[in-house]
Amino acid sequence: AQRVTQPEKLLSVFKGAPVELKCNYSYSGSPELFWYVQYSRQRLQLLLRHISRESIKGFTADLNKGETSFHLKKPFAQEEDSAMYYCALSDNTDKLIFGTGTRLQVFP
Amino acid sequence: EAGVTQFPSHSVIEKGQTVTLRCDPISGHDNLYWYRRVMGKEIKFLLHFVKESKQDESGMPNNRFLAERTGGTYSTLKVQPAELEDSGVYFCASSQARSLQFFGPGTRLTVL
């Protein structure tokens, strides 16, 4: 069965520190992977998707099919990065399968 | 351009009552999705409309939930009768292109 695992509920770092939010998935086919972010009092929004291979707000994520991972990374965290981050997988039916989310807290 | 809108933003009802949630997708988006997040759990898919047709309703928890999309525009999700375990945040999303889903702000449902 398709599944997305985000092992950390909370990740706390200081401003300027590197950040890595972990995401592992299980899916037998070729999935599309996404990271969504929800800032305080805002709606869920797409941060990036693996097929775009782009960097958004300094974040990158590389799909590792061997390790079935799609970890989100940023070399230098900023206070405004504090938010809930959700990893999601899209199967061939278009629905999104989400992980439980990781709350990132960036302290000044 | 307005994004996906949902109404109400918050609803508090008693067990056994009926609640109807509404979602207005982005204009021109044929695909409309419902998801929900129950406390402490992940955001889970409920169903997917393509225009007015139900493409996939595999995530609907039981027959107390009824979703409609009249004329392929807005959608409603009715819970009748509501139970305590239905409490959570209900999200709607819409898309034009495959997989690029835009989410609404959600409706927080509290069943007492």
C-alpha cells in the first residue's frame, strides 16, 4: 500500500543552521513527490515537486528511488521558515497521500 | 484571482446533527478534491470530482458522508448524522493540471 512517513513531529533549529526534514515513501510504481507547507494562519500551499527539480525559498528535495526518500533540505534556516511541512505522494489516480507532517521551529 | 474558498471556516455541532460544508474551486478547475485531517493524524483523501462526476470516492469513511458537485462548479460535503470522530479539519482542493492541487483554507468541524 502507498504510504508516506515523516518520522519527526517537531524539528527545532536556530537561525542559520542547516535543516533536513525527512520523508520516506512506499509505492510500487513511479510516484510524484511533493512538499507542501502551511504557515501559521495560512492555507496549505505547494512548496516544491520532484519533477520540477527547482529550489523554492532556498529549499531543495531530491528523489532517491533506491532509498525511497524525498528529504527536504535548506542550508541556512530562517525564522520565516517556521511552519508545518507535509510530504505527499501522488499515485496514478491523482489523489495525494500525505505524511503526518513535521513542525519546523526556527529560533532567532 | 480568488483561490479556493470554503465555508464555513468553523462549525460546532452536536452529535447527531447535520452539517454541510461548501467548497468553491478556482474558476475553470475541473478537478475538485476533499481531504480531512483528524486530530493527530495525517491529511487523508476523501474523494475526487472531475466536473460533476465522482472520479474516486474510495476515501469516504462511511455512508454518513455525502458529497455533491452541482453543475461541475461548487461542491458540498454533508455529514448526517455527525459523530464525535468526524471532528477535524476538512480541506478542499482544486486543480486544472494533473497533480497541481491548490488548497482552500479548510473548515474546522467540531462535533460535541
